[in-house]
Amino acid sequence: DWCYNSRLHQPATDAADNLFKAIGFDYFGPFDGHDVEQLVQVFKAVKKRKGPRLIHVYTTKGKGFAPAEADQIKYHAITKINAPLLNTQNTAPKYADVFGQWLCDEAAQDQRLLAVTPAMCEGSGMVKFAAQYPERYFDVAIAEQHAVTLAAGMACEGLKPVVAIYSTFLQRGYDQLI
């Protein structure tokens, strides 16, 4: 049976200690997401089972790409990597850099401007703002719904919150947005 902890080689926890088991899921894992041979075996075995199933897989961010393993924030979302011989450097500012500068410029003119982000400070270009205006910067972690709701409350009080969320993740806060 694949219902075991592959790292510790111990039986998986019972329903009292495992949320997924407690709500009726067959829980399998955790498994090393970089061990493809093991994952193939797990998927084949779990595929044959009936009912709700959850396979817990853990990975190392950037695994196999040394620069990403060393700097996970910088390499979280990158554009195409140019081959060294091409030597084509784009000097145009990135959208996030333009947005971050605009945010700082506006904040300098209006004390009511605040910035809210769900754990996307670097990717949204808010690093400079967070450093210059720490009391006006709010990182709500990975909680897009909360970011939108918090900003709505701030706006109701006469503040001017700016929320930076990648469009893909705004789906999580869409009901609040409406």
C-alpha cells in the first residue's frame, strides 16, 4: 500500500491527525516530487483505487537549475534565458519596475496611498516601496481574498490602497472584487 511517509518510512498518520483522512480522502505521502520512478508507481497504484484520493508531493524549488536553487526569489518567475553567445541585453525597464516606481512617486505625494500584496512583493516591483514606506505596506501572505477585502475596508475609510495581484491569482479573490 502506498499510504506511508516515504521520507520517514513510517505509516501515514490516522484520521485524527490528518485533515484529508478526517474528511474521507485516501491520503498518500509525502513523496519526493523529484523521484519520477517512485511517482509513476504511486500514480499507477492510486489510480486503481475508488473515491477521493490525495497524493502529497514535495519538491525543491528550482531543483536542477543551480541559479534558481541559490536564489529562489529572483528565479521565481523569469523570462526567456538568452544563450551566452547571443549577448542580447534588453535595457527596457520591466513592467514591475515601472509600477514600483509609480507607486513610490504617488506615495510621496499622497499620504493616503497604501500598498497591499499577497506575498508578491518582489514580482510586483514593491520592494522599494516596502523599504521606503513600511508602515504603508501590507503583505497578507498567500491570501488574495484577504488582500482584496482589506483594500476595500481601507478604501471605505478614505485611504487609497493599491493591490498588486497577478491576474492568474486574482481568481482567488474574484468574489471579493465583485
